[in-house]
Amino acid sequence: MNTAMLSPIRKANFYLSSFGFFKVPFIWLSRPKIISLDEDKVEVVIPLRRRTKNHLNSMYFGVLAVGADVAGGFMAMSKAQQRGKNISLAFKAVKAEFLKRPEADVLFTCNDGKLIDEMLDEAIKTGERVNQVVTITATCPSLHGDEPMAVFELTLSIKQSKR
């Protein structure tokens, strides 16, 4: 596929789907879609379907973790790629607060673009691993507007890789 002809969002979703299929199959199975991506914010939606819901007809917490992972990690990968840098990315810690059952498609939002820019600057400058907490909020806009269903605090850990 010639990705040069795709819009930035379609290109991001193609990359995410390929990454999920080849590297992390559970991401691929959950079918997250990036709906917006800019310098400050990323929004990812995961549909509530048979494979993403639990016995209570709400989104399974493992799938919620996938959404938080993608929202927290994709922006860092995208920003590093824009800079022409390879990074090693992992999450070192996870704190989640589940507030309400998400009984519809879930929107995951991370507004930490500036923080991630600072992390990348430091990791590139020092060559050391940099750890910071990024926050991801999960909402069900079709049912509850902007009311949070869950809030995730993920300790993002990045380091410039030599490959």
C-alpha cells in the first residue's frame, strides 16, 4: 500500500493496525481507531462489540487497558517518528480508576503532547531513559458526554534507541 497517498489519520490508523497485527495482536483484536492526532492531543476510540465487552455488557477492563496504552503510547511514537528518531517505549506503572461502566463505544483521550515533547527532548539530549506519568481519560460520549468512565495514569518510559 502506498501510504504517501493517505491522510495523516488514515496513515496513523494503517500503522496502528499493522503494528497490532504483527507485534501486539490484542491491539489488533480490539480494533482501536485514532480519530484525532495533533501536537497536544490524541483521541482513540474502541467500539463496544462482542469481542470487547464482558458479561455485564460493558467494556472489558483488559480492552480499556489497550485503549489507554494506545492513547498514551501512540503520540510518543508518532512524535519520535516526526523527529526521525527511534525510541524504545514501555509503560513502567499503571494506575487506573474505574468510575462508571462503559456501556458504549469508548473514547480515550490523552492531552499530554507537551509533556511527551519534553520527555523526547530529554531522552534525545541525555541518551538516558525518561519516565513520566501521562493521563488518559476514557469516556462514552454517546451515553454520558464528557463524563469520565475511567482515568488512567500510565508511567511512560522512553529512551532513544540506537537501531
